[in-house]
Amino acid sequence: MKSFGMFTENGSYMVGRIAAAGEKMAQFDGAENAWRWAQRELSKLATADEFGEATDTAVREEVYDVVIRAAGENCNFYL
């Protein structure tokens, strides 16, 4: 299982689900919309004490890479 920069396996699983959904969304809705959605989901996840690192730059960069690769186009990381 990919770690996505999370501290626990459960955290990696949760971020992996967001990345997978963002990957699918990017194929149909474009990189920017999928990346905005993924950022919102990571922010929601980070509100739980055990997943506070979900908005760390390293985690966001890994999810961004998954979304951008699936979309086949670029968008600004800092939306």
C-alpha cells in the first residue's frame, strides 16, 4: 500500500481512497476540478485528530501527482 506521506496505514488507506476517486474524476472532469475536490476532501480528513497530516505538503503533492497523471493535463498546485 502506498503511504502518501501519512503516518499510519489507516491514514494511507483514507488518502488512497481520495486519490483514487480524484484519479477517476480527473479523467472525466479535468485536472482542476478533480484537484479542487481532492483538496477539499483532504481538508475534511485532516479535521480528525488521527489524520491531521492529510493537508501536509508532502501528502498533497502525492495526491496531486495521481490526479494530474490521470487527467493528462496540468493545473496550478496552489488553487
